[in-house]
Amino acid sequence: MSSVDVPLVELTPAAAELVRRLRAAHGPLMFHQSGGCCDGSAPMCYPEGEFRTGASDVLLRSLSVEGVAEPVDFWISASQYEVWRHTRLIVDVVEGRGSGFSLEAPEGVRFLIRSRLVGS
């Protein structure tokens, strides 16, 4: 697979399963990855359209998730995109409570980003 074919963002199987559960409970979803500190640097999952994106955000990918009818858009702040533009972001899930703003917080798990340079 060439670096052009490598998706800039993808879900692990555990993250995809959590997305399916959250979709069933909350309807269509979206992600936003900011460049903030602490929980602000974690990918946040929201009901689609609840987080307002704008000119300071980049749509990395509309993720197709098996068992989810519609794509799940993954947005990133433009400043964070400039830092991570050559990085493949892998959304995973770990135990522990993350931000209260992300939909998975009450589940006792949190989304996090694992990364690899594009081409590796």
C-alpha cells in the first residue's frame, strides 16, 4: 500500500465496536480531534452536528464503520492537522474515564489516538 492509499485516520476493532454501541444509543456520530492539552488532546465523540466545525477545522475522513448506516466524520483542528499531517491516526479505546464531553465517558472507557508516520 502506498502512502497515498493509507488512510489518515482509522478505527481499531474495539473502537469500531464502541462506535456501533454509541450510534445505537445516540444516533449519527462525529469525532473532533483538537490540539488542546489533557482531555482536549483526545478524540471527542459527539452526536453528529453537536460540535460546530468551521474554517479552523479539517475533515480528515468520513469513516465507514460496519453496522453503522452513515459515515462517521472525523475532524481535526487545522493547527493540529499541520503538526500531524504526515501521521496516520489510529483511534483506539482504553479503560478509564476521559472527558465528560465525549459520549463514551459514562461507559468507563475513553477514546485515544495511537499514531504512526505515514508509510510505516
